[in-house]
Amino acid sequence: MDLRDLSYFETIATTATYEEAADRLGLTKQALTKAVRRLEQDLGGPLFLREGRGKAITPLGEVLLERARRLRLTVSDIERELRGHAQGLAGVVRIGGGTTSVENLLPAAFRVLNEQAPGVRFELSIGMADALKDKLRRDELDIIVSPCHGEDETEFDTQVVLRDEVILATSPRHPLLQRGTLRIEDLAEARWALQSQSLSLRAWLDAAFTTHGFPAPTPLIESDSMIMLHRMVEEMQLLTFCARYMRRALVELPCPQVTMPRNFALMTRRDAYLPPAVHLLKSVILKTADLSGGLTP
């Protein structure tokens, strides 16, 4: 079985048509068709069935796709391990994080690592937790600092480095601030600016309301941009749900029923090879977290 054919097959399986896969790979459709035929001859069965103008993957193809992904990650790990031995404490560390972790941990960690290993360079990706975890799964990142949930501890190697709370926040002029500690029923008439429903913070908030017998909030404004949400909350006296550290000019509305404790963890792919520079960065971040004692409100 040719490794290049397997690589072509993975691209074909994850695109809608042979033409799209050919464009992505810079090859002809005929070359990809021949690669699939060679694999089918080796395996003794079809990998795709025609479906209208496109294709549908067969059960045999699904099994091969999973194995091809694993093999690609293994080959990538082998390459990185050999480069790590050749380079020692050098090369590129690919790290991802959200705004909270980047502002609190990474600047000091990068400074210390640069002093200890000046040959190391950094590629920093800033984004939402779900997107960063997908990049980690695809071996596009070596390590991420991200909010950690129970299922993450099963899938990834995790080490908690920060603890935070996600709270209700609003503008300093909101009338609910005059009422002291709130209960969830006090929020029934509130207007909201919230993240999209696909994000874990929003899912937790919705569940908090429904668990207590109230409908989930219907936001007046919905966005994945926290900067935009904060501006709208300030201008329009809305409520939002954000990390305490990230409230900036907003004011916390105390409401224990919708206060979400949250852990941030260093995450790497389970059983993946980590270059020496990544191991050193992990130890530096852990020491930085110990010194900082967590997030500053």
C-alpha cells in the first residue's frame, strides 16, 4: 500500500468531489481515480460509491480513513521526533490559547524560554477553545492552553494551570446592580448579548436556566467576538456571560446560580511525541502559573 495513495485518499474522503480534491492537491482527477483504484485492489473492496454528481464513502472506506488519519499523525510524530533529536532545544513550538491564557501566562513563559533556549521560535494561534482543540487533534498545534472539561481529560493529556470563574456582567448603569445578589428568576426580563450556541460557555448558561425551570436566554445580539459583545453591553445596558478577568469596563452582577467555575489546562495529544522545546515550555508555564497564583480579577 502506497503512503501517497493513502494521503490522496484522505483528501478525497474529506472533500465533496474528486474535482475539489484534485484542486486542493494540485493533481488531475484521473491521477486520484487511479490512486483509489490501486487501494481498492490492495484491499479487495470499494472505498466510494457514486451518489449523484458526488460520492459516498463505504464502510470499508470509513475504516481506512480512520487508519489513514492515525498513520498520518504517526508519520508526523516520527518526523518531529527525528528533527527534535537533530535540533535539540531549537525549532518551532506551535502553541494555541485564548485571550485569557495568552495575556496571563504566555508572555512571561516565552521570555523565560527564550533566555534558556534562544534557538526556539514560537508560532502562536489565538482562538476559541473548540477551534484550538480541533487544530490539536489534526497535529496543527503541539500544545494549547484552554478551558478544560471532563471529556478533555479522556482525550488529551491535561495539566491544570489556572482557575477562573465565568460570571454575569453588565454596564455600570444597569438597574439590576441596585438589587444586590440576584437569583435566576430576577433575570427573566433581562436583555442579553451572548456568544453563539455552538460554544461551551453558552451551552453551560442555557443549561443553568433550563435546569432551574426557566427558558434559556434569547440574545438580542449574538456574536463570537467578545470585543463586540462588550461594546454592545456598554452601549445598550445588556447582560453578558464572560470570564471575570475579561469583564474590563463591565461590572459583575452577583448571581451564584449562573456563576461557572472553570479550569484552564495545558493540553497535548495523548501519546504524541513532544519535542524537547515543548517539554521545556510546559515546565516553564507550570512554574509561571505557580508564581502567579491564578488569574487576577
